[in-house]
Amino acid sequence: MILYNVTVKVDPEIEQDWLRWMKEEHIPELMKTGLFLEHRFLQVEDGEADSGNTYAIQYWLNNMDDFLRYQKDFAEELQAAHRERYKDKYVAFRTLMKEV
């Protein structure tokens, strides 16, 4: 099993809109690809909320082939929608892990 984790630190100015958009639009669109088994949307408890809260969105896939298909067929469009909507109001990094 593969875990695709996206960690995002969000500017407080856009946080409520971002949360709504992620829950109602972005995550459902990603799940519609049919490649992901499940997801979790978590808030990181790091004590640095003054500069914005940090969230981790975790997506599970069966295997690396499914992840590669996501990258090839869907990632650019979904990530571009996020970039265009929130521009310089967030910082994100992605981590890919496999279950051992």
C-alpha cells in the first residue's frame, strides 16, 4: 500500500475558504479519479498557528502503478487549480511512502 501525503501551511487570510474548497471540491475531485482508496484530512498540532495552520492530507493507493497513473493523468491539472486559486498564500510539500 502507498501513502501520498500532502502537507500544506495556509495563510490565515484564506484558511476558511481553503478548508471549504478542499473538503467540498478539491478532495472530491481527486477521489473521483478512482485511484485512491481513502483519505484523511488532518490538522498538524505544532503550536505555530500565528503564521497559519498546517494541514496534512493523506491519500492511500493500492500500489505505485496507481500513483504513477495519478501523476501522469491527473496531478498537474489538480495541482494547477490549487496554485491558481491560492497563489502565494500557502506552502506545500508532498511525501510518498510505502507500507513495510
